[in-house]
Amino acid sequence: MVGVNPLPLTLRQLLMMHLGCCRQQWDHTSCLGALMINTAAFRKGALVSAEKLHPYSGQRIKIEATPMDVDLGWAAMKSLARGKVTHGKLNLVQAAV
């Protein structure tokens, strides 16, 4: 959906990327919808904004980091500092031990 390799990413990171991709697609679609409505021939009434058509407008999503996410993040940083990166990615399971 997003166009990246999902293997080295956590489920939380994948969810954030998916929500960002959906929001970006709706930004585009709602702008086009507002443009079509506002430029329709013989249209009467007030202009329609793209935010009125956007299902995600005004909605903020906050995902909290769990203690396991924090521990894995610190383990990854320690592995990077020690130079234990193999094949371009970290082995976070071994790094956390």
C-alpha cells in the first residue's frame, strides 16, 4: 500500500504509514471534489471547502509507544553504536538480549 519493504518495520510503524497514506489520498480526493462542486455550471449557494468533504479533517491520531517499543529502540541504538549491523538491517531480537 505504501510502497516500502514491511519486514524491518514494526506494526506500529506500518499503521502510521498506512494512516498517513490514507490521509494523503483523501487530501487529494477532497480537493478534486471541492473543485468539481464549486466549478459546476449553474451552481448556486456557498462554496464548499475541501475540509468539509475530507473524512479525516480535524481528526488527530496519537499512538503511544509501549515499553517494549522503547526497549527495542534503545537496543537498536546500542547495536548501531557497537557496529553490529548485518546485511543493512538490525537483528532487534538478538540486540534486545
